[in-house]
Amino acid sequence: MRPETLQFLGKFAWFIASSIGKTLSIEKYGSDDEFYRDGGKPMIYAIWHGRMLIPLYCRRNRGVYIIVSQHRDGELVTATVHASGNSTVRGSSTRGGGRALVELIKLAKKGEKIAITPDGPKGPRWSMQPGIIYLAAKSGVPIVPITASARHAYYFKSWDSFQLPLPFSKTVLKIGKPYVVTGGLDEENIEFHRARLEEQLISLTREADTLAGASVDQ
């Protein structure tokens, strides 16, 4: 597909997403305001791949750097993210990940905000990869788990069961407490924090499902 076609489709996808977003009744639980006050400070959002639409809508035009796969479908996602008023870094755990991680560390140390879908780009769903923990440990920047759910939604038949809220649905945005990765970069410590943060983000998402009245079987 030609680059200009992907650009058009990305902008159109964001037009649809933002149009739906404007109709939603969004209830917010938790806060990340401390990272935006007084000129702001760096942080790393952790979002499940299948629950990224509502957080992206709620954090539009914030200049957040979002890591996007280098696979072909990443071109479309990149165009969509740019249309939302945010930025991208290309790479993933399977392709271009090393270069992307180096760039993300530099961005975090410069004070930028970053968002990672730690179960992407191919899953398994809600299974956190260790890259986000390594990034937080290396940069010293806290991770803010963020997730969402909608009472009425369409779930794509994909590995991530991507949740697309239906117009006018009751919707919940849930933000967890900042998570600081302590200790060294040894494998045992990284795994300890990976498992702990994975459990917290799963729990946060289940809570969002309950608050929204969504099906917890999705």
C-alpha cells in the first residue's frame, strides 16, 4: 500500500476514533496530573495493546512518544498516532527493539513522556515483556499503568481482543499509582518487577471492566 494511502487511512482511523470518543461518558479513576504540572516530568505509560484506544483519546495532543512496530501495519498505526497529536518511535520486542530502546532511554532522560504496549506487537495478550522494566530501570523514570474499559464495545477477533467502544457507551479510564523499578539490571530483578507490574496492570484492567459493567470474559 502506498505511503500516502496509509497516511490517509491513519488520519481517517483517528477521525473515527475521536468521533466515537466525543460521545463517550468517560469516568476517570486515579490521576497522572503530577506528571503534567509545573512544566511536567518524565514517565512511562504501560497500556495493554487491546485497551489503548481510550487512553490514546484521553491523552491526545500531549506529545507522548509511543513505540510502534516496524511491521507493515505499523505504518498505519504511526499515521493514526501522529493524527492524535502524539509521536512515535519505531521498533518492538521482535524487530528493531534494541535501537528503539536506546532512543526511548534518551527520550526519558530528556524528560519526555513515553507509552508502551508491553504485550505487543504479537502477544500473548496481557503477557508483559521485560523491555518496559529494563527501560524504567535504565532511565530511572517511573511507570504509570493506565487502562480502560467500556460497557458496550466491539471486540476484534485478534490476538489482543482489541476493544472498540461503541458510541455513547459508559467508559472507564483507570490510572494506577506510579511504579518505580528499584534494584539492578540483573535478570532476577527484572523478572521480579515484570511479574509484579503485569499482575498490577491485569488487576487494574479487571477493575475497569467491573466499573464499566463490561464482560470480564473478553
